[in-house]
Amino acid sequence: MDVDQHLRAAARAGTAITAIAADYPHGHVIASHSHAYGQLLYAIEGVMCIEAEGGRWVVPPTRGVWLEGGVRHQVRMSGDVKMRTVFVAANAGAQLPRRSCVLGIPPLLRELIVAAIDIPSGYGPDSRDACLMRLLLHELHALPVLPLHLPLPVDTRLRAVCRRLIEAPDDCRTVDAWAAEAGMSSRTLHRLFRQQTGMRFGYWRQQVRLLAALERLARGDKVVDVALDHGYQSQSAFAAMFRRHFGMPPTAFYR
């Protein structure tokens, strides 16, 4: 049963919360689409790279991404991915994240997600299955939001700069050089970038490098190779930046 069939069956049964499992090979892309349901995308193995209207997310294991209902998104797999998705209808009667974001997935929620996969549509409101689903929603509401989001500006000139940096995160050209390529002054670039992304250009470029590095680390690449390939002068400089951003060294991130 595909996702649309699964959601139609849930709607017919009056089920506000439902879950589905799917496995994908490295490099597989789920084309841009949307659902009326909000959804928690979680991979027990592999890394998901999600392109959505509001930007880009990189989601490693032990993390998940919450997407609001109606948000168009594309998912690209980095490594073999075992995806587990929880769909939540607007009438579920729960407080949910107010915007699309990356969330930490603690062990309890992970087990609830895995258990929810086996719950069929049409469970009774007072059943054990309904209690499990309600607990899953309570846990979802309590999760911390993580800094794994890469917002994209609206301005087409800035978007072109961003796309080139995403494709080549080791590009070390100065802000003045990027501004000249975009046909604007560096002051205008800084102003528009902050207005449209909520980030400084330098911080955004740092975020690009860190998120690209996550994909490589997930595939088991050596930390030193990842550091040098993403514009860092040394492994120690990369590890220091990684620790400041994620609170742990890169060697510990996927444990």
C-alpha cells in the first residue's frame, strides 16, 4: 500500500494519527509532493536531505523532521535509508510544532514510532493503540528544535549564490566576490540575506558546510577528509566548529 492509499484508508476509518514504513536505496529521490496531514519523517538508518518551500533540512539518524500539512517537499536519500513516517491530521487535538523543523528523537519516541508502524487504521478511542498514539504526540510536542535547517532567500540573485555554495561548500570566495557576482554591493547582500533568511551570510555559509559534512560522516568518511573537502584548514578546526554547533565532536554524532 502506497502513502496515498494508506492515508485514504486512515481517513475512512476516522484515524487522526497513523504511521508507515518504507526503505530506500542510496540516491533515491522522492519527487516534490505534499500531504494534507502534518508528518514526522524519521530514519532509523541513513540520512534524509529534504528540500521544501521554506528551505533545506539534513536529517541524520536520531533526528527527525516535522513538516506542516500542505508543505511541498522532496526527499533525497544519502546512504540506504529506513524511513518511518508518522502522519498527524489537523483534527488530532494535540499541540504540534508551529513550523517545519528538525527535532531530536529520544529513545522513548523512537520506540513509539517503531511500534506505531504496526498499528492498523480504525483503532478504538479507548484502546491501547490509541493510548500509544496519544503518548507519541505528547512526546513530539516536548522535543527540542535542532539547528539543522538551511533557509533559502526569496531574491533570485541570492538564491543563485546559495545554490552554488550548496553545490561547492568548499568555495572560499569572499563576500565581496559573491556580491559582485550577484550584481549588488556587499552591504546590500548582507541586508537582504539577513532579511530573507534570518541569518548572517557568514553563518549561513558555515551552516552549508556543516550540513554537507553530516552527509559524508553518515557514509563513514574519515573526519579529516570531510574537513578538508568542506573548506576547513584542518581536522581540529572542523571539530571545534562542529562541537560549538552540535554540542559534541563529529566522531560522537552518530553513536
